[in-house]
Amino acid sequence: MDVSIIILNYNTKDFLLPCVSGIAENTKNLDYEIIIVDNASEDGSAKYVKEKIMPSFKNVKLIETGGNFGFAKGNNIGIKSSKGKYVLIINSDILIMDNAIRKMFEFMESNKKAGIAGPRLTHPDGSLQYFCYNFPTKKVLIYRRTPLARFKFAQKEIKKYLMADWDHKENRKVDWVQGSCMIVRKSAIEEAGLMDERFFMFMEDTDWCRSFWNLGWEVWYIAEVEIVHYHARSSAGKIYKTLFNKLSWIHLSSANKYFKKWKMR
């Protein structure tokens, strides 16, 4: 099998059918499977997959984890069940277009040192989403999650971290790509290991890419492959990113684990 597509779901029932339909309608000449991993959703997702999606798409499998185990462990469960030469980890709010998965597969086949790669992600209006990054420093993550993001000195560091000084129009090796859409070589996973399950949410993708680089595997941004991502990320400095937001505390906690793991001051 060429690719195992893993969709980790937690209370995103309404996105699942468009996501799976987009894969089925826009993936040609590729042997693939779709593994939906449900992290104990409370919106009826599992039942919906069994009754509405699986009868319509023969290559879809559902795994019910029985608990909300977070991003890393949930995807690891899917990876362990996968049969493909590559695994494609995608969020349920991703819309596949123009045979994008086949193109990512071909990129990996042509670039044998690539362990992980991610496509160009856009908003539904076609505007660019920042998806690939330089490795973070402690101060840049604090800037992004606090009101300090309003100041010019912080904005300069954030722009560098986001690689915002680049037009993102050519393929390039990068430090890391988001886990919202990444294709990963199975043989590289066997060497680097699965995602670190100490990260419940945030930083597990950063950590994984760093592990791959440390073993000589490359991480790539594939500008020529475009995918729509419906996720609406608030800009730095807004209330979403302040220290008074629960997600900000989770992010900072994950960042603390990341910096301790890599012995970064």
C-alpha cells in the first residue's frame, strides 16, 4: 500500500464527510487507506462514521480509542494500525484538491532523504497559511502567547520564526512543519520512533521533526502542492494567545517539556 491517511478526530463530526469526500474525489492512481481515529468524541462522531461514511467509502477504517489521549498518542494509534509505505497525518478540516496526496507521494519517492514533508496550506480565500517554521526559542513562544506580541521587537522575532520574510513559492528544506498535514516515511518512523506521547497537544510536531533531523532525515515544505485548511488561527497578540487562555497554558506547558527534552535554555 502506498499511503495510510490518518485523520484524528475529536468532536469535529461536521468536517469528516467533506474531508473524506475530498480525498476520494481528488486522489487518483494511488493505493491508500483512510484511518479515522476517534478520541472519545462527544458529538456522535463515531456513530456518524459507522453509519454515514464507512458504507459509502470502502477503504475507511474507524478506531475508537476510548478516551481523549491527545494529538500524539491518538495519531500513534493510527500509525500502529497503518499498512502504507507512508503515513499522511491530516486534520479533519483539511480539503484535498488536485490529486495532492499523489503529488506528495511522488515527492517523497523522488527525495529519498525526506522523512517528513508538508504542502502549501491556504485559507479558503486562497491566502497563505504559515505552516512551516524555524525551530522555536523560548522567547518567541512567550511573545506569541502574551500581549508582548504587540511590540515591534517581538514582532521581529515572530516574523523570523514564521519564515514570513519568504514568499513560500518554492520547495525548501525547513526546520519543521505543522502536524495538521504531514506525509511521513514509515521507514524513518521505524528509526526515529513515534510521536512523543508526553505532549498532549502542541509541540509534538516540532519535537518529531527535530528527532528526524537529528537522525539525518530531512523535513521539506512542498510549495507545488496546495491544500485548503479551514482552521481559523487568531493572529499573535489577540486574546486567544494571552496567558489567560487555557490553550495558551497548554502550549506553554508543552513548550516547557520540549525545551527540557532538548536541554535548551
